[in-house]
Amino acid sequence: MRFDTGTIIAISAALLFYLRMIILQRQRAKTSSQKNAKKPKYPAQPQSMVVIRNRYLVGRGLLLIGIGAVLAAVPSFDSSIQAWWWVPVTAGILLMSLGIG
């Protein structure tokens, strides 16, 4: 299977996004376990796995990913424009990683 440069860049951005999510989850679990060590009188509320810090960044990121998907999937676009599908996808992934914290 042959990958072009755009695919490799988009996959790298997705891997960095998931790496950031793993790091945030571990930090959240560590602080949660430290709070539970104090043994509160009432049970702790379950925490969300994802905390959205900036909804506009996440929304714009999803929009850019959608635009990149449309560029890649619709054959009616010019091939010179269609070859750049990975630019909005990568920008969208990076915006989403900035908006989630």
C-alpha cells in the first residue's frame, strides 16, 4: 500500500491528537486518585473523559475535517484542488486538539 505525503501528515496529526488525549486522561486519573486518597464522606461524581475548553475551536476543527472529507470524496473537484484534501483535515485535527483540554 502506497501513502502520499498528505496521508502521512494527516495520520501524524491524528496520532498527536490521540497522544494528547491519552496524556490528559492520565493526568485527570492521577489527580482523581489523589483526591480519592483523602477519603471524602460522599462518593465522587463521575468525571467526563473529554473536557471541551473552547467549543468554537472544536466546531471549526470539525468543519475543516468535513471540508477535507468532501474534497477527498467528491470527484467533481479539480484534481489539483482535490490533491490538497489533507490540509483542512490536518488543520481541523490541530484545532480540535487545542480546543480539548
